[in-house]
Amino acid sequence: IAAGAVPDCGHIFNLSRMNRILRIRHDPAQNAYFVTVQPGLLLSELRLAISKNKFEGVTTTGNPQSAISNFFFPPDPTEASASLGGMAACNASGARTFSFGSTRKYVEQARIVLIDGSVLELKRGAQKCRGRSFSVTTDTGRVISGAAPSYAMPAVKNAAGYFAEDGMDVLDLFIGSEGTLGVFSEIEFRLMPAPKVLWGVMTFFPSEDSALRFVLQIRDDATRPAAIEFFDKGALNLLREQKRTNPAFGEIPDMPPPWHTAVYVEYHGDDEATVENAVMTMYGKMTEAGADGDATWLASDEREMERLKKFRHAVPEAVNLRIDEKRKKEPGLTKLGTD
């Protein structure tokens, strides 16, 4: 959705009808479930199937999947309507990347169709580079040899260029390659044990400096959050404007002018007392950084969490409405925002 929907020449593959969950396997030694899906399956559909434990007609290996509803797929991009193939193709991340990492970390194996129609089956740990050099064999017996890029990856969150490092899995060269090397037709994802308790907090600051001081204090704290997301003054002003002029944004709560910048944090734990203590520790650091305790929204159940997610989602919606308006004067504009 974030680029592929507005192509500038090239080719588009619509894989939306390849939307089945194919297999589930359980590995008790790793305390993990693995789910194989087709690329058109949506993140929201996978989440629903896991939470309801509804996998009719799906091949299962290992123990029965009765406990799978206690597991989850950690990557949490802004759009739950993202396809899982798209998430692998762009190595989607989101607010939980801070604690759980990006989509790459959860891809165990993949079936990839190349431009000539041949197929690669890549499994984590099975096809490794020697240094940066690799050699893989397709289903037709064709041997493909080459080298990953020689550049050094930055030691920060990065979505630019092909993934490359010495001794890497060849699978990682395809994850995040945006379909330029091949097309995912099947992907196996690792699920992790889900947190028993999840709270979200949206807190507002009088300046960007105070918000950044807060983030510096909490990210290395013993009670570090599972997710951190930043909303600058421009994003909040866009929402204020839409709330004034667009009835569709009427449910957004009022944000007084002194609320300059916002930070969303999420805490996970095995019990409410642990999460509550973490939030109270965060509250102290928040006020120390200059925030007003009254300028805070807390979500401690599913309904309240959904309200915060709608607030997060409203920002890209507001961006897209602004672009639609500007496109009337500049027809060449093609930006589509989801972050």
C-alpha cells in the first residue's frame, strides 16, 4: 500500500487472491508456532485466525494447535490491511520494532518465483553466503551465483537498499527487496508467545525537546516499553485541521494548543501489576521531562487500544486528504502516506 499502489512504470503483480493459510507447525523445543501463508493474506486476517484459532482445512504438524491463540505475530505496521507478502517484500516494521524487530526476524522460509518462472525454496540457515558470495539452485536445476552488495549496513533502523552482511542468509537478500529480485508465493512466519497484558499510553508534550528527553529516559530503562512511536507538531496539526473541517474525524479527542508533540508507548507483561508498575515508572519520567499528567490517554483494554490505533491511523488518512487537495493544482502528485 505504501508505494506499490502508485507505480511509476514497471510491472504490478496483484496477488490478492492468493490469500490462504496453508500450513501450521508447532515446535515445542523452541516454544513457537510456524504458519505458512500465501502472499495476499492480510495481517488483519492472520491476527483474527490466530485469536479465534480458526484454521479449517489447514495442514497441521506437531502438537495440536489448541494453544496457538496464546501466540502472536509481533510486527505492527500502521496498516493492519497490509498483505503479508507485502510486509516481507518491504521488511515492514512499525512501533513494535523497538522491542521485537522488523518482519525479517520472523520469516523462516519462503518460496520465491523468479522473473523466468523458475522457483527458489529458501530456508533460514540452509543457504548461507560465504562472505558476500552466494550460490543457489532453482527447481529447474539452474545454479544462480552472485554476491550481495559490499556496503556496510548502518547500525540503526534502515529500509534503504538490499540487506547485506557477511555470512548472511540468502533469504534475507529477498526480504525487503520490494519484488525486484523475485515474488513471494509462500512464506513461513514464526509466531511468538503473546503478552498476557498489553497497555498503550499516548502522552503529549509542550515541545519536541521534552518529548525526546522522555524517549531517551525510557528506551534504556529496566521497564523499557515494547513499542515507541513519535508524532510531531505537523502531524497533530493535520489532525486538528481535519477535526475542525471533516466530520469523519469527529471522534478524535480534542488536543489543546499546548499539546505540541506526542509519543505513543506500549507495555507488555504477564500480569497487570507488572504492567501497571511499568506505566507508573514511565509516568514519573514523563512528568520529569515536562509533560502534563492530564495530557495523557491510557488504554488498558481492547476497546481503548482500538481507539488509540484509530488515532494512529488517522494521521496517514489526513496526509492523503491533504495530498488529494493539492493534486487539484498539481495533478502529477502521487504520494500515498501510511506512516
